Amino acid sequence: MVKRLLVIAIFCLPMSLLAAGKIFTWTDEDGNVFYGDRPPSETEVTEVTIVGKKKAPLIVDDKKIPGQWFGRSVAGGEVKITFDQSGTITFIQTKPDQSVFNYQGIWTYETNSITVITEFSQTAPPNGEFKRSVEPIQLTYNILRFAESEMELIIGDERFIISKII
């Protein structure tokens, strides 16, 4: 009976309550088990540990960003990025259709994103046209995952998984 009440109580808790803060359990003098975020005063309570897929906060050591990184776009193609300690960047991306994008500019890191101010050129596949930016453009790459030797970046609908090579 108590187990059945326990299961019903867990499924009846609103999800917003689970997200709001701590959840406690307590038993009254009749043996009934209760769950909630505000237990009665002068009652022995136990905090409930909720196990789920809460994402750990992203910690980026921006001092580990400078260097050469190589990897792939999730959509296909390769990318090589050189973040220089002086703040310059070279970014070369070869797309699956063999077009090549070449960015050169400056980069800065702020709150889990890398902002690049750059001019770019695009070499199209054979029989295509060459494009070059007339004005500098700003690109912001959000960092989804970061380790000393691997990083995952996203910009718009493009996602890159890159590894540090130097």
C-alpha cells in the first residue's frame, strides 16, 4: 500500500515543482508518505535526490583555446582553425562540394562563445565563382562542449567537432 502511494505521489508531482528546487519526503503519524517542497515544521524530513539528465555547466578555460584545431563539420567537410594568442584567427573550411572558405581576422572569447571579426573568401568548386567579402563580418561561434584537446562549436545550423593538434 505504501509503495503504491509512493509511486502515485511521484507521478503526481508537477514537473515545475521538480525544477523549482529541493523536494522532501516525510511520513505522518499514520504511516502515510508525502512528497513536497514545503514539509510541515517539526517533522523529520529527508531530501529526495532527483537523478536525471541535468547538464553540467560548461566550463571553458579560455587560456587553452589558442593553438591549431582540426576537425569536421557534422554536415561533412573539414575545418582547420588556428587561434593565435595575439588574437588573430585563420579558419579554413572545405565543404562536401569541395568549395573552400578562408577566414582571416581577429577573435575574442566571452561567456562560452568565440566572436570573430573577419574578411572571408570563398573558392567555389570547379567551374564556380570566387567570392570575397567587401566589408568585415562578425561571426559568433557558441561553444557546446570544451576539453583541453577537443571542442564542439555551433554557428547557425553548422556544428563543428574539432581536436587540438598543436
